[in-house]
Amino acid sequence: MDVFRAYTYSTAAWLALQSLPLITGPSMIVTMLLDETRPASPMELYFARCLGFSFLTIAVLTMMLTGSIPLTSDIKESVTTEDDDPKAPYAVPTLMVTSVFHSACAFYAYTWYVSGGSGLFAVAVAAYSSIAAVGLWCMLFASSNGKISHRTGADKRTAGYPFKNSEAAKKHGKGL
């Protein structure tokens, strides 16, 4: 499994994990967040469930827009090579948006942790920041196909300045 797929699956899993308690037990979540003991209001229950459904929607959209879930029912169309991959137009924008989302959530959880929050915020900081770091790595290194030379097998976008690739020059009969 490549790093991009690992990022996609970890994003969807983390968001789905967060959505489950918000959807199934919003009164428990709201009660845990309150300082005084009182029943949760209908408005608080509504917003907790909406947040849970939003997380679940973002998880499913991430999986669909990056090509992890095939959007066609034909087996022949869903099995593709790297050159004609149908996820190409949406994978990089989805990667950027979800990476910014994870970074913002990591920063938000960090501010709550520093201001005297519980250790649960430290777990959120670790999870969000590690997923955001993988997303940043994918944006920097895994978002372009590169220009690999058929003759030498080297990336054509690299330059020889200030260091020359003397091994490649020897292999193809070019002098230093």
C-alpha cells in the first residue's frame, strides 16, 4: 500500500471513529462536556449529531474523491493503470483540503491542551498532527508522477548543479 492510500484510509478511519460516539450517544458526549450535571438540551443533541454526520460525510467523500472507492460499477473501468487513473483530477485537491483540516484541528486541540485540558486533547493532537504530517509528505513528494527517463531510469527534473552524477555519465559513455 502506498503512502497516499494510507493517508486516505487513516483520514477516513479517524473521522469515522470520531463520528460514532457523536451519532450514537450525543447525550453522553454533551454531559461529559458540561461542568454541572443536567440533561442535554435538544439543541445540543442536534448539533452533536450534525457534527457526527459531518465527520462521516467528510470521511466518505475523502474515500470517494481520492479513488479509494471506485465510482464505476464496471470492473474493467475500475482497474486502471497509473497513467489513466480516474482519481487524478480530485486526489490532490482533496489531499490539500483534508491536510489543512487536520492541521487546523491539531492546532485547535493543542490550544485546548495547553490551556489546561485533559490528556484526551493530547491524543487528538497526536492523531491529527501525525495524519497532517503524512498529508504534507504526500503533497510534497507523492503528488507528482515525475519524469522518469526510459533510457537511464533517472528523474529528468533533477539538475546536475552543483554535483554531477558521475555514475550515470559513466554508464552511458559520456565523459565527465
